[in-house]
Amino acid sequence: MKNSRSFLFLVATIVPALLIVSSGCSKSDTSSANAAAQDAKTAITNAAIDVKNAAVDTWDSVRDFTYDKRVEFSASIDRMDKNMDDKIAEEKTKAPDTFSKEKQAAIKDYDDARADLKARLADLGNATADTWADAKAKVSEAWQRVKADYDKATS
């Protein structure tokens, strides 16, 4: 919800500004105005994709995916995992030698859980319609472990 409001705010502020800027331009400024408009359009498109992915990328939204939606399932899990990886990487840059032993252990547990998740996703990629439910259940278990270890590592 917050992301969609941010997107709407972005659209509401950029589009009128572009209209004002482009209406006051001379012919020589037209190409730079067109470039700015294209840049704004690209930014809005990218923001819309980010909002859509954030809304779609939750375990609850993918847990019931069938074998037919296996590509979307894997892509969503990969995006959710990447978001956590980015935050963990940020955490690791904050002076890792000052982390408590518990924090270091939590980050190591997260890294181990993430490696297991990657292995389960590889198995899922090789699943057939008959083995999909079992492979997805293993991904679910691995995901729950990653999420729990992530929460420990970032708290």
C-alpha cells in the first residue's frame, strides 16, 4: 500500500512538472525536453514494476502456485531472496568486526539457510508435474528457515 502511494505521488509530481517545463521551451530546447520526458517515463515505468513486484512478492501470494506457474514462483522467490540479500549485505558493511557473537552466528545461519534455499530452488527447477508438490514443500521449508534466520540477523 505504501509503495502504491509513493508511486501515485511520484506520478502526480513528475507529470505536471514535465508539462510546465515542456510548455515553456523553445524549439532548440525541444530535444532536451523530449529526453527529460523519456527519462521520466522510464522512471515511472520502473517504479510501477517495483510496486507490482513488491505487491506480488510475498510467500502468501505464491504458496498456492501450481506446476503451470513454476516460472513465476521461482522468479518471485528469487526476488524476495534478493531483497533480503541486499539488506544483509548492507548489514555486513556496518563494521562486521564489531558484531556480537550472536549477530555473527545469525548472519552465518542466514547464509547457510540461503544456500539450502538455492539448492531447493534448483531441485524445484527440475521438478515434474508429479513431483512439484514435494519440491515446493521443500522450498517452503527452506524459505521459512531463511526468513527466520534473516529476522534474527537483522534484529
